[in-house]
Amino acid sequence: NAGVTQTPKFQVLKTGQSMTLQCAQDMNHNSMYWYRQDPGMGLRLIYYSASEGTTDKGEVPNGYNVSRLNKREFSLRLESAAPSQTSVYFCASSESQGPSRPQHFGDGTRLSIL
Amino acid sequence: KQEVTQIPAALSVPEGENLVLNCSFTDSAIYNLQWFRQDPGKGLTSLLLIQSSQREQTSGRLNASLDKSSGRSTLYIAASQPGDSATYLCAVRHSQGGSEKLVFGKGTKLTVNP
């Protein structure tokens, strides 16, 4: 009963390094999301994919790229990591973008940029 | 712009007490409101989802109400237990830029003391 799986769980990077955060869901959901959670800021949407083959910017997309590899997988890439990107990153999925569909979250990736 | 506020930011109660967590939002044109629980170092677990046409939802000792016209929701926890200690987040789903987005509050950190 995996649900939404994120890898890695923890990562430390140096400024300027690149990294891809992986997310996979096994619930056959159409929509997937990437959020970041920072102290005092709540969760903020970075990018989302309403369906396979589509991606759209959220509230804080700068410095990130995403790929919806297939229906199961949605990756988040930091091309040149900056200390301001130190955060906890959450992936979520929902059956669709319909209003009655709750989002299901992974356990997060804790990323530190030195 | 939709903004979600949760009061109080932190709450400490003795075991057995009934308690209420508050959530308010600025734009009443929402599709639904969702309450989540987040344990330290973990992802978000959906507790209750209330559609915009509904007034309340119940699950076990939890009851969530929604007053869309006044932009308010409450999460009522009956007979609190130490295992209820966690951060509780509310989020509203609304339309923004032609697509649906989930906007989160910053959460209420609940501590239930034995």
C-alpha cells in the first residue's frame, strides 16, 4: 500500500550542484503536484501536472523544472541549487483536478543546500 | 488572492479535553476545504474533505464544519488523546488562472499532554 513514494528522503547539496527529486504514485492518479514547505510559510505549490503530458507553473516555480515521465512518475529538478531552495519538498497526487478529489502526499524530501 | 489563516499557531491541552481549531479564508469562491494532519518529519495525511455545498463532515472523534459565506472552518476534536499531537493544516481548493489550486494555511501545532 505504497501510495506516493519520494526519493531520496534526505539530501545535502553544495550551491550550484544539480539534483532531481523523484516521485511515483501507484494509485493510477491523473494529477500530480510538487510543493515546498518552509517554516512560517506553509506549503507552496511549485509545479503541477493535471494529466500525463502536461505541466504548469504554480506559485513558486523559479529555479525548478519538472518532467511528467509517465502517468506514475513526476520529477522535480534543481539545475543550479541555491541556499534559498533549502526546504522540505512534498509530492502529491489526486485522481483528477476535480474538486471532490483529495490530494495524497508523500513523506517528503528534506533538502539542504550549503 | 486567496489567503488561508489558522489560529492559534500552537495549542497545548490536557488529555481528554475537547478542542477546536480554526481556519479562515479570504475568498469564499472555493470548491472544497480539506483538513490534514502532519506528524513531525512526515507527510500530510488527509483527515476530512468538505465540499463547498456541505456544512460538515465527521470521522470518528473529528468533526469539521464549513461556513463558506463567512470564510470559516473549524475542526473539532473530541476527547483528545496524546496520539492526536501533531500539526493540523487546512487547505482550500479554488480556481486560479484557469486551473484549480490548493492553498494551505500555516497550521496549528497541537500538543495533548498525558
